[in-house]
Amino acid sequence: MSHGSLPARVRIVEVGPRDGLQNQTTVLPTATKLAWIERLAGAGLREIEVTSFVRPDRIPPLADAAEVAAGLTPRDGVTWSALVPNARGLEGALAAGIRDISLFTAASETFCRKNINASIAESVERFRVLLEAAPRDAEGRRDLRVRAYLSTCFGCPYEGAIPAEAVVEVCRQLLALEIDELAISDTIGVATPADIHRVIDAVEALPGLDLGSQVALHLHDTRGTALANVCAGLERGISIFDAAAGGLGGCPYAPGASGNLATEDLVYLLDGLGVESGVDLESLIDAGLWFEQELGSRLPGRVIGAARAGR
């Protein structure tokens, strides 16, 4: 186990418009989603997962994926990405101009089957077939940036604790597909800092893997440990963290899982640690308070709650 100085700068991947909204009962107008995404980008967020190209009947709040993607205004230095479950989803994303995609599997066989109706091996094979059909540049290189979410890396609602070796094995298979980035996910929010160190100990031994540029932590705050887990990740050189504005989120296939790590809480922590994120906290809070009005309910994040109480 190696502990170095904290990274000078981190990348925040904002997943609120996708992972945050997928579990909401409120179906927002496309225009509201686009206005929210613009406000998030205006606060300095440079990587925003804007939607998911899933079947509309599976995730009704994201049924307007094509309209959202088509309505985005290009911004210098800002990347729009989308979750793509299958070949049809990839076609939709590419047609809408999306060139950064996310795929989804798990370290738990039961969760994988419940979530995407496939075994882990089947999901990886689907990825292989899908990526073979991805566009290529003139030199034959894949003209698509690909991230893979690896869910239930620390615990599963059906299987309980997940061995680190299971996480490593799926990571190995994904890296063989030349996945650009792995999002190691605490889907049900059970991890503690000791668990973060345990899994990173195992994952960092993979040949050719760069923890700082290829591994993200995707944390849920079900038991209030997300920020402590961020600190553990920072200590190990992780410099990519997923978060959802306001702490929105959950998972339709993970009973009891609460929201994602709130982006405002993450930025507040990073600011206090002197770690650059490029995000203006006050602008981000303003975006969240505006979105609360549009959503018609309060966001669960702690920093935004404190700001709300003080205004």
C-alpha cells in the first residue's frame, strides 16, 4: 500500500443529469434539463454525463436522450458523455454527436443479471461486439472515448461483500478491450476508507494501469462515508471522482441505495484541501438551488442544504 501526497488537481465527472435523474419519479422537460446542464457547465464542470440512451420504457426520466444530446450547446473544453447500454444506444449516441460513452457492468454476478439481464461474461462480450462497430479514424484508431462503470465493487445488495479479486478480474477483462477509463463504483454506499485501500491495493497491480489517469471512484453516500472515501482515494493518487449535483441519485436495482456523492460537498472538501477542481462552488450552489425549484423538491446534499438555510 502506497500513500503519497494529494493530487494537485482532480477531474470531476458530473453524473447528475444521468445517474441523478434516472431514479427520479419526476419527468422533467427537456428544456429544463438543458438549462440545468448549461448552469453546471457555467460553474466550471468540464465533464458532464448528460443522459442515457436506454429504452424509454426502462428509464422514463431519460426518455428524451436524443433531444437532450441534440440540444446541447458546444463549449470549449467541455465534454458531454452518455451511458450506452447496447448497439442501438450507441447508434443513438453517435447520431446525436456524442463521442464519449459509458458502458456498464458489475463485479457481482447477481447484480449484473438483475441490472442488465446478462452475466458479467456476457456483458463484457457485448462490449467487445459494440466496440468493434465503433467509428475509427483514418489510422484505424477508435474514434470514441470509452468509460466502463464497474458496479458493486465493495458490496452487493444480493451477494453481500465482494472480494477484491472479483473486481480485479473484471477490470482485467475490460482493459483487454482498451477501455479508456474504469469507474470503480460503491453502488450501495457500503465502503469505508479501509475498503477503498483494499480494492485499490488489488487494482493497482494490474499491468499497464495508471491509477491517476485511468481509474475513477464513483461513490454513493448511503452511510455517510463518501467524503472519507474521497480522502482515501486522494491519498492513493486517484484524481477522477464522480459526483451528482445536489446529491441526486440512487439505483433502480439497488434497494436502499441513496444518492450519489454531492458535487457541492466534493468541491467544498477539495477547496479546503487545496486541491484544484476548476469548479466555482458559489455558482454550483446557485445552480443547485435553481434546480430545486424546477424539480419541486429539496436536494439531499449537505453543502447545498447549509446554503439553502442561510439564504
